[in-house]
Amino acid sequence: MNDLVRQHTALGESDLEWLHLLVSEWQLLSDLSFADLVLWVPTRDGTRYVSVAQMRPNTGPTSYQDDMVGHLVPRGRRPLLDAALDEGRIVREGDPEWREEVPVRVESIPVRREGRVLGVIARNTNLLTVRTPSRLELTYLQSASDLAQMIAAGSFPFPGQQVDMDASPRVGDGLIRLDADGVVQYASPNALSAYHRLGLASDLVGHHLGRTTAELAPSRGPVDEALVKLASGYAPRETEVEGSGGVIQLRAIPLKPKGDRIGSLVLLRDVTELRRRERELITKDATIREIHHRVKNNLQTVAALLRLQARRMDSPQGREALDEAVRRVGSIAIVHETLSQNLDERVEFDEIADRVLAMVTEIAPGTVVCRRTGKFGILDAEVATPLSMVLTEILQNALEHAFAPGEQGRVDVMAVRSGRTPAKAKRRAGVREGARLMVTVQDDGRGLPEGFDPKRAGNLGLQIVRTLVEGELGGSFDMVAAPVSGTRVILEIPVESEK
């Protein structure tokens, strides 16, 4: 709609915002009218109309099988549009049109804003299924007529009341028509069922909706006057009401076709099951976070016990082995600590990588600087846990073997997330082709020993790295001489998209 309005019309940005507000609301008018709606706006030179939006009803058959958006028609071809635009009134005169052997009644509703007519809504009703209307259909049509007059007068939609139609109640969910005093004139079967679920034992017609709703909502104090006023339809508002094990969502729409409020529409939806599932998910998320928190605490306890054991050992080799185990356990604990603070099983790995760097740097034999560049991004827990261990082992190996005691040096960790997934890794379930993470760890130390083969090395740390990268992560691992000096370790693993 933005492109069509800016390309063909002389409307300003504030007028365009008003049209957006109208389009966000007009599913309501379409459903109440049992009719298709097409929004026509005059072109900049005033010789044609351009259709910028279209809506089909959920309550009846469509009158347009084709998409009308973008169509241009010359002025004079559709007299009802001309009359509504020029005279600023709703035009219903004329015989039905025939479209593919279907009779269609066409009406034109001017769209007014601040005294100016911006365009015209063509309301097209399929007459093929016309029959004697029921009480529900008569209420729908009367409410649609009131809303159409409000659009023509510029009092609907309500400024500042942008509505999310996906979340807001719709006509078919439940509708109640109130008079000017807030007394129920009509309640659809779905609306009555929703109130019965709240605990209402009688009919709604003839009852004051505001007071009835407030009585059904549990309250330890006096009656909630704000709820009474909202459910009475005095202002355009939305709320939720919970009572007797049920939850309903209410939306009030004051009806002012001639300026003064003659009554209100109340749309409502029974959201009991939806809210119950949301609460279950919240409870489940809290349980999962608590589990991660306890796992982190248990791992920290294990690490503390290993440190205590290491202090009691006389063998330097045994003490060193236990210290390495402490760091391995610590890297896993970092991931669980991060997961305990998240709502899902995904973590921002950059923070974890920085904490692993800080933890491993404590064992540096000299003044070695560790630095991270690039972004790991968001990773699933099943990737983050083994990757944290892999990063710990590679950094620990670099700090222990690349530099002599007291020697200064540098270790760079570079992460790049892009490119295509390695072919052998595409077989991993759930991995989307095209997503990969490349991690390079490079030091400027003494380099690899002569004839060193990382695929055959018996070092426990490298065995852990190979097993996790190739077996669990489905990626590749290599260790080569750096271009100038030192060693470069290259990891390439498939990852899920961050979106």
C-alpha cells in the first residue's frame, strides 16, 4: 500500500498512516457486512482511482475471486465512487452488478480524515446466498452500518488504537451489542458460551454487561469500576477477564454514527485454553532454567572437590591432570549458567567464549594475551556445550605448549559465521544447508614439532577435540603451522540459522 499511495496519489505521510490504521481495523467491517472491501484512492491528477487494499469476509462468500490491489480505473466508470468522493456521503443507489453470473450489491463509503475525504471503500456483497436474515445477521448488518457511518464521518478508526488483528477478538469469536447504558441487546451464541465458562448461569440479554462482568471476575475488595466502565463500552479498550476457571478477552468499540454514542460493540474470545498452555510453558521454562542452575552448581561442586584433591597430591603430573579436569568441568558449567538465565535452549556464545578465555588465561606460563575477534552468535545448547569444551582444550594446549615459562606471546580466537555447510555435515539432523561456523585459534609461539600429525597425536586434549568436533558436532578439525610463526587450529562446524 505504501508504494501504491506514494506512486499514484498526493496523500501525505499522516494520511497514509490513517489508511494503515483503517486497514488494520476493517476486517471487522468486512465480517459484519458479509462483504468484500476494496479501498480506492484518487490519483494525483484526479482522473483515475487506484485500489490500494482489499479485504475478504470470514463470514460469507467473496465477491472478487481476483486480487484487486493495484488496479487503476478512470473516473466516471464507477459512478458510485465518484458520488461518494465528491459528496462525502455513503452511496447505495443503483442496481446490483453481475460478475461471473453472481449478483453483487455495491456500496461506496467515503474515508474521511479531519474533514477531508482521502478515498472510498467499495463494499461488495455477494447476493447469491441471500436469505431471510437471522437475529445474529441483523445485528451484524446494523453494527456494520454504524461503523460505515463513523468511517464516513472520520470518527473510525480510533486514533492511537492500532489493533493487532491476529491477537484481537474477531466477529466470529463472539459479539455483544450494547445500548447507550451498557445493557446487552444481543449476545451471539459464542459470546454467551464464553460468559457461561466464566460462571454466568443465566442469559446475558437485559443485563448490564459491565456490572455482570465485574461480578464474575474474582475480587477481594469492592467492584472494579474500571472493568465495569470498560465492559460497558464507554471507550475503545481491550482487557482480559478471568473467573471460575475461564479467561475471556474483551474488546469494546463505542458506536457513534452521528457523533453521540448510541451503544457499543463488544467482541470477545474465550482464551482459557490458550492461557493455560502459556502458563504450562512458563512453568516448563522455569523448570528447565532451574535444572540448568542446579547442574551448574553441581559441576562447580565437582570442580571444587577436584581442586581440593589436587592440593593433596604429591605428584606434579597428577596435580596437573586434575587442574585440567577442573577447567573442563568449568567450561561446561559456564554453558549451564548461561542457559539458566535464558528462556530457550539457545545461548549467545560470545559471552561464553570470553569467559573461557579468561578462565584458561589464568594458567598462562608467561605474559600471554588472549583476544577474540568476530562473533560466534547464538548457538543451540547441544552445540554450545561441546564447543566450549573444544575451545577450552585448544586454548589450554596453546598456552601450555606454544610458549616457554615467562615468555610473552599472543593467542587470537577468530569466529566467522557464514558460507556453506560441509557436505558430510549436512547429514546431521536439523542442520540447514548454508549455515556454518568457522573458528580459528592462532598463536605466535614456537610452532608444531617436526612430523607432528594432529590426526594421530595421542594427547588427551586433542583426542577430546577430535571426538567432539568430528563425532558430536559433525564438523572438521585441523592443526597447521601459522604463516609466520606459531600454530593455527581451524574448526569448521555446521550450525543452525540465528533467525
